[in-house]
Amino acid sequence: MSVDQQHTVTFQPGDIVCEGVPHEANLLRVALLEGVHINASCGGTGGCGKCKVSMDSGDFEGGRSAKLSDEDFEAGLRLACRVKVMGDLTVTIPEESRMGDAVALTHERRPGPGRVLTAQDLEQLVEGWSVAPVVRKYLLELTAPDAANNINDLDRLKLGLKSQHKLEEVSVDFEVIKDLPSALREQDWSVTATVVETSRGPKVIQVTPGDLTSDDYSIALDIGTTSIYAQLLDLNSGRTLAEASDYNGQISYGEDVITRIVHARKPGGRKRLREAVVATINGVIGKVLEKTGIDSCQVSHMVAAGNTTMTHLLTGVDPAYIRVDPYVPAAAFLPPVRADSLGIDACGHVHLYTFPCIASYVGGDIVSGIVGSGVFQTEKVTLYIDIGTNGEVVVGNSEWLVATSCSAGPAFEGGGIKHGMRATRGAIEAVQVEPSTGEPHILTIGGRKALGICGSGIIDAVAELLEAGILEQNGKFNGEAESEWLRRDQDGRWEYVLVRDEFTASGVQDIVITEPDIDNLMRAKGAIFAGISTLLDSVGMEMDAVEQVYVAGGFGKYLQLDRAAAIGLFPEMDAERFTFVGNGSLLGARLVSFSRDMLAAAENVARMMTNIELSDNQRFMDEYMAALFFPHTNMKWFPRMEKILGKLK
């Protein structure tokens, strides 16, 4: 059966039908993400044994656990956290597995989660491209010189490229010429020439003996302020072979770009920052190469997308005036640079391509996202939101694009959160809170014991705590709420326990949410919402004029739309308008790695995009202050939450 096949799961009591469930989906995850309440104190690791369900009919696998007695197993009970959905299912939730009064019978179906795209869907967002990278390998079968044909080796190479591959006016890198004689003769005049398309025509950057055309790879990089992602790509098949990520090593010098720009002004600061980010890049590149067994010299080129400051610091360009009025970067378009000259572990012929930057705080990562999502090709008025440390927002279509940046901080990527982490295995990604007791029920990525909480998890938790009356709209805990999960720490400050120590990966420390965590999230979501409002106002539009919304970010595929609206990150809009593209910056970098046409498209997008500066924008400051409330001080765009919160008063 195809892994792309989707199934229907029906939960009883209540006859709740969940359609479009992926093949082999985890049953507990399906329930929680659909708002069907099942006990799950341990986060889906099988440790608590509370998520028992009766498998009435249909195809499934798993469900056995040491926490499940033989009698229960024979009676058809399984642990939902251990069940894979293999076909259409009907499942009954026993009373013992229900979350108090929040049973399926009283289930209020959540708004849809928005459209979440598969890898295949993502590459179909953009039309009219094919795998034709800016760097290609060409096999040449040349004839050996003799008395009648004794032209020099370099001209013989050029003639071969012209006659066999129709490449005209070819230039050759001087480093290639140094070892050209031995390279041509080692395999009896059979060589592979690596050629890059430049503004002046094709240029040979490497010649190797034999046929190496099948070994043609590139690396796509997303250079984020908080995290760095890498993908290894096969330039022949158009496939992604491996990926890896890590925190940006520059975090040691500051969590935001301003702090890093300040550090870059110190003696040796710029060098330290470049070395820190390069060390992280080398680490993630090493991981993807190790996973596949591919040698670094088989990589033909690299493409990196990052914000303006990250692009400057990676390439060693002075970023000093990015933060000084009138906020001018050193350059918008940087030429390709030899990767090894920056300290990146790569062979000498490999060049790094960076995306053009629009302004000081609207960089190549947002250009990459607009290219990767196909916004530059659509006629629909589209809102593109990249939820990361810098929080970039774009509105427009194929005819016009307006962009801005609203520094959100690292909370969405786990930064500034006591037990925060990136969206990797062991991170709490979904939370439900039982209204009557305040008990949390969680899901972790990969079904592992909880290590911490990622962006989608903290959004879920805050939304649930709001709706349960445990958290006030001002971001402070309600000390009068009766729940054993709400307590004071040793310093007398309120905190909420998400996971008891016995169910955590450490086994010795509870995972909690604190008021400073919530304050950081409030500021982050406030900046994003204020940026959206201000940008739309600048072009004379309101929210309802937006025809579609693309949401990008490291946690985009985990984010629940109604939870995001509950805290005021987005307005309450029809779910059908939303599409989650995941890491948009990396998506665009991948497309540009595959296609020189997409490289040209990125340059065109940068030229047509207009920046709106928010650093001295009074409208933005007013919108930001209004957004420092859950979900917002103006409930116009939050009728559902207004109704829910009104019942708590």
C-alpha cells in the first residue's frame, strides 16, 4: 500500500470522523491533533498506559505494551500511542481513557489545521522549472594528440565541450589548467568537466579523470539566526538524499542579530562570528555526507539562504551599518564565493551562492521563501509569514511584493523558554489540558520521552491554559485555579508542570512552563501580528482582502491553526486559506540548487520587492502594544476566542 494513501478514522462515542489521516499515522497523534481527548500523561511513550482504546474495526498495527494486561489485549484494547493506522478504523474511547468531562460526546471539532504539504507538493508550488542546475558535469571523450593534431591541452578541452556538448565561448579557471595535462591522460582522454554558468558564459571549474557525471551533488543551506539546516541533493535525480540541523553557533555571542552586529564591531569579532557559523555549517554538512557516504569533492556547489545579517557574517562582510539609521547593508547582491575561502569544508572548485537581500532586515531567506512557495507566480493576493527569530512578512502576488521584518525573538524555535528546544525528537509538539483538573496530556515528536518543548508545543500549551482558565489574558497564571499542576517554584513564582520527572528523558526534573516563558511567547506573537497588520495597512488592505496565507518556519508542519489563533499569532480565518510550507528558506535554496532558472527568478524577486521599515514606524509600535495580550486587546479578529473566554468570566 502506498505511504501516500489516506484513511478515515472514526472515534466513538460521538461518531467523530477524521478524514485524510496519513498511512501509518500514530493513532494518539491523530486524536490529539483533531481535538479528540484521550489521556496521555507520558507524551505517547507507552509509559503511563492511560490511552487505552477499543479497536472496533479496521486495519492497524501495534498497540501492545507492558502496561496493557493480557485480559485487556484479548478484549480488543490497545494503547493509542502504540497503534499505527493502516486503513479505515473505528475506535471507541473507554470512559477510563477519557479526559474527565471532555469526552468525545461533547467534542467540539477544531477548525481545520490548514493545508500541510508533502515534499512532492512543495516542489509543485512553483511552475515551469526542471532539474538544470547552474553547475553541471559533462563527460568528454577526447582524442589523444598526434603529429597531425597537436593542439594544446586547453584548446582540446574547449573544442571537446563545443563539439560534444555545444558549449560556446568557454573560459577555464586557472586552477584547472595547473593539473590539466595529467587529468586528461590518466583515463586515456576520458574526463568529466564541471562547468558553471556565469554572466560571461560557461566556465570550467574542475576536470577529473573518468566518468563522474553520476556523482553530481549540491548542498542547500538555511542559515537562520537560531538554527541552521542542510540538505544534500542529487542533481541528476532531483532527490533530497539527507538532511541535518543544529543550533547556530553564533548564539554564544547573542540570540538576536543586533547583539551579533555589536559583537562584530569588537576587535576580532567579525572573524569569531564567521568561524562560529562556519563551524555549525561544517557540522551539518558532515552529517549529511556521513549519512550517504558521499565525498565532499563530489559536491558541485552550495546554495545558502539567510537574513541580511547572517549573509554578511557568513561571507565576512561588515554588517555594522545594518543597525544604524538609515539601515543600509553593504550589498544586496553578493557574487558567488569559493566555499573553502570562508572555511567551509569543500573542495576548491565549489562555490557558495547566496540569495540577494532586500534591506537590512529583509534578507535572502525571505526571497528564498517567496521563490520556493511560488508566491511570485500567483495572481492571488498572498500573505507569506516566516515565523522565525526575525519574523519576516510579505504580501503581494506576481505583479507586486511588499515585505517587512518584525523581530520576534527565538521563542518559536525554543529560545528564551526554560525547557525550550528545536522541533526534533523528544520535543513536546502538542498539548491538551483537561479543563476540570488542569492535567496536561502531551505528544512528543517521535514518541520519545520528553526532552523539552518546541514552538508548536508552547503555543498549544498557552492556548489550552487560556481556555482552561489557568492562564489570564495578560499572560499571568490564575493563582485561584484549582489544579495540582499549577504550583509555585522555590522562589515563590508560579509555574505549570507539563511533564512529571518520571516521564521525562532526564528522569530527574519536571518540564514546566513559567511566566517568563509566556511573556517571551507573547512578545514574539505580538511582533508577528503587529507586522502583519502594519504591512497590510501600508498597502491599504485589511485581513479579509488576503486570498491565501503561506506559513513558513521550522515548526510549520506541527503548528495547529486554531491554537495559533487562540494566542493571537494569526487572526481567525478560514483554514482553507492557510498552507504550511515548513522551512520556506530551505525550500527555495533547494529549488535554486536544482535550477538555474530559479536562480534567475530569485534575482527578479529581489528587484521587485519593496521593503517597509518598521524600526521607527509608530503604527507598528501601536499595533505591537495592542497585541501584548492573549489573543489581542481588539477581539474583532478573534470571535471564537472571545466567546470561549467570555464563558470563563
